[in-house]
Amino acid sequence: MTPKPTALFRKKFAGGAGSPYDWRMNASTPLFSAVAINDTHLRFGGHDFGAARAKLAAVVQRIADGRDGPPPQVLIQLGDLVEEPRRDHFEQAARFFEPLKSTRILHVPGNHDIGPDPDGAAAHPWLEALGGALNNACVLNGVMFITLYNARADATDETETVARNEWLRDLLQRYRATPKVIACHVPLVALRDPQQIEKSFGFLSWRSLDYRHTLRRMIESHRDSVIAVLSAHLHLSGHALVNGVHHLVASGPFSWPGDHLRLDFYRDRVVARMIPLEPFIDSNDIAPYPLRNSVHDRHGIEFTDAKHPAFEHYIAGNPDEREVILPR
């Protein structure tokens, strides 16, 4: 039997003490911090499927305890919070974040959170329980955090897509000099080789069906003020620098290695780190090898590509994708 990848993972990917990005060893203290959590896929009323509720509770407690750095000022929930989009489920899910009493919570709608008609009844439970609007922006500590809905509406130039793009275009123009973090559910660029990820992910939405790439190009035209685009949906972790814009995605707690993303803001840089979920790395819910990822391992094939020569790398990202220094 092939040995479990836990020890190898910790050595190659987990960072922590001794890492050049270890916050405890850095000469300066972050001005403030943000975290992003995604793809928790919570279910209620029965079995804790995939230990999803236990995993999210463990992540939130880790953050609240300051195990990886000072408690964050903002948490961005990047979508697919629940498996079934019911208002009572969203309300129960929101309670998981209560230990983060002084943290501002921002929510991005995912494809599991909102149905195919964002202007119709399918959007109401999410909007009423969490959102208030599909697209939002706020300025915290001098950084603008922009949350966008792109989980279903981008395939054509429909009314909701046009309205979102016009709203964002105006926002970017009015705040050209303000540093920005942009958050959406579906990535705008390829995080793995397109032919491979289309097979391993199994859905066409491995990259946003951004009509004529309007959204991506709009963001790229303001690359000088965009710190990063955060996204989710893929159930793997990675980083890509495309046309001057940094794109970051974490696996989410539901899927191995259970990553959430942490951003530490310094005066001259932002340090982005993927934080794996323990102790679930060692649990039977994750192991044995092949990795229990819940998405990319379901075909019986250990996918790789030119930049990710091992299956672990393909899912968890390479070390230089898991710890990234972004300019401010």
C-alpha cells in the first residue's frame, strides 16, 4: 500500500515555523490581515457529510485562536457555503463564524448558493440571509474589497452580467488609485493546464464563462491597483500571474488539503499563504492515498500537468503557489 502523503505534505507545503513567510519570524507586524474561506458545502438536518461542518468549525477556531497570525479584520466567504440553498441553512451556516467577533464577514455567492436565475426566486434565500446585493464593495484599512457574482451569469451578455460589469467599470474608474482585492467564485483564468483540468474537474466552469472576457479584461486594465483576484470553485489550490494580475484559489476545507487563504498586509507587500486544515489531514476522512479530494480524485486517475508533476502538486499547488508575495 502506498504510504499516506501527510509527512511529505507537511514538509513541502505546510509552511509554518522556519518558513520565510512565518509571521512569528517576520521583522515587522502586519498592518492588518484578511482570510478567505470557500467551498464548505455544508449540509444540515442529517449526517455531517464529508465532515464539512466539523471542518469549517475547526478552520474558524484556528483563525480565532490566532494560530497562523493575528486575528483578521476581514473574512471573505468565497461561495458554496451550503449544499442546498435554503434560508434556514444559510442562517445556520452563518453561526459558524460567530467566534470571529471583531471580524467583518463578506459573502460571495457561489453556484450552489444561487440557482440559474439570479434575479428570480433562486437568489432570494442567499440575498435575504447573507448578501443584500449580488455585488458589493467596501473599504477597510485603505484597501477596497470587491465581491462579485460570476457563478452562473457570465456565459452570455445577459441583463445581470451587463449590470454587474457596468457597476464594476464605474467603481474601478472612480477609485483608480485605491488598492483592491477582488473576490468572485469562479476563477477568471486557468489554474492548471486547460486540457487536464477540464478532465479532472469535469465541468466547463473550470474557468469563468466570461462573455468575451469582458470582466477579466476590465480588471486587467486596472492591474496597477489590483492586489489580487481571489476565487474558489475548483477544489484545488493554486496561483497564477496573468497579464499583470495575481489570481489565487484555495481548495476549501471540504476537499484535501482543506486549505483556506490568509493575506497579511504590510506597508510594502501582501503575503498570501495557503493554510492546510489539521487534524483532518490525518483522518480517515482524507486518507488513505490516493488523496480524498472529493473532486479531482474521483476518476481513478492521478492527474498532473507540466507545472505540477505529481498528483499532490496538482491538487495542493507547488510551494511557490502556496506562499506568494504580492506587491502593494
